[in-house]
Amino acid sequence: MLRAAYMAQEFLSTFSDYVEAVSLKPGVVGGVYKIYVEGTLIFDRKADGGFIEIKELKQRIRDIIKPDLSLGHSDTK
């Protein structure tokens, strides 16, 4: 839950002008970690083979909610 809270804080601070809320929902099965944006699955820990960098998650979120938004240093490869 600590990682989820950290990521939620990062998403809210990065996308404060575009995101109304972030909700955390504990799973029934341990180890499940998925992130949805506007109903679209953008991250699944199992399918992605583990956790990915917060930078890549922010890019995936941005690509859905505001594709032309610059993420500054998070846009550099």
C-alpha cells in the first residue's frame, strides 16, 4: 500500500490540473497491482513483468489525459 500511496501522490501533483481524484482499492488477491485511467488499463504488474519506473507511468497517463503536456525531465529517454 505504501507504493500505491506514493504513486497516487506523484500522479496528483504532476497532473493536478487534469486529475480530479485518485482512488486506491485493495485487492482480494495479494500481489495484484493495476492502474486504470479513464477506464483503460495502463499498467498491470503481472503483465508488465513487475513494476516500471514512475517516469514511464506518468508518460502513459499523460498520453491518455493530455498528450501534448510536457512532463519536463520525465519526457527525456
